[in-house]
Amino acid sequence: MQGDKMNNELNNEESKNNEKTNEENDSVKDGPINEEEYLVKMGQLENEISDLKDKLLRKAAEFENYKRRVENEQSNLVKYSAESFIIKLLPIVDDFERSLKHIEDSNEPDSIKKGIELVYNKLTKLLDEQGVKKIDSVGKPFNVDYHDALMQKKVENVKPHTVVEEIEAGYIYKDRVIRHAKVIVSEEQTEDVTAREKSNNNPEE
């Protein structure tokens, strides 16, 4: 019974489709579309096309404005990326200015020294909070990754190629060296060179 019901539904659907096709064929047989209806239909289609063009142009303009806004935001982000750091730095500049004024009015070198040390400590703490660390050089073996040797000099009781003096401090920002330390390095002692040359010439000893 269920199969018969399904067949009936299919037959009814087919019958409806046939009726619709016949109606369409009858409308074609009646003759060409009325010119006035044709013009009305064309006008409607032209209006729809015009509306779609306007919408497309508005969307294109909105996208260009969005793109320009994003580019400006990115440019400003790069341009003013150091703003928060500078804001934190300004109070230290104020401290330096107050210290300079105090130097002119004070005859106490110890108090001036302590004031400058306090400002220096505040500055190094701020740099440390930003990931900037000073390279510890003096007494360390010379390392081309961190040091820039300006000269060598003889120093008693110091291993060769050891940093003995720092001319300019080096700094690391997070995991990158942003400035190599300019240093003076100990050179090999003449006795050491002579002893090594003898050892190379007499390997059996």
C-alpha cells in the first residue's frame, strides 16, 4: 500500500509538471510578449543592475577605507612602539635635571655622588625590566660574539686573551647583542710563546 501511495504521489507530481509545461506552451502560442511589458521588464532589470553597481561601489569604497585605516594603525604602532618605554624614562630624566641643579647649589660632593648613583640605579633597573642587560666583560675570556677588541697589552698573572679593561660597555636586548663591548685584551707572555715553541720543536720532551 505504501508503494501505491508513493506511485500516486509521483503521478500527481508528474501531472502538475505537465500542466505547467502546457501553460507555458500556451503562453508562447499566444504570440510575442507585449512591447509595453517588455519595456517595463527591461526597466526593472536596468534598475536592479544599477542598484547592484551602487552596492558594489560602496563595498569597494568601504574596503579601501578599512585597508587604509589598518595600514595607518600598523604604521602608528611601529612609529610609536617605544612610547611606553619613553614614558617610564621621563621621571629618570627629571631626576637627572634635579641632580644637575643640585650640583650648582651644593658644596657636598658625597651627596651629589649618591644622588647620581640613585638615578643611575633607577635607569639600569628600567633597562633590565625592558630586557636590556649589560655584558659582564672584565675578567672573562675574549668572545667575538660579545666583545670588540681594541688592543692587546701585557698583563702579569693573567691568562692570554682575557678581557682586562672595558672601554665601552656592551648590551644584550633579550637574546640579541645590540652593542658589542669595546675591550682591551691580555696578550700572550713572551715566556709562554717561547715555551710553546720549544715544546713544538721538541715533541719528545
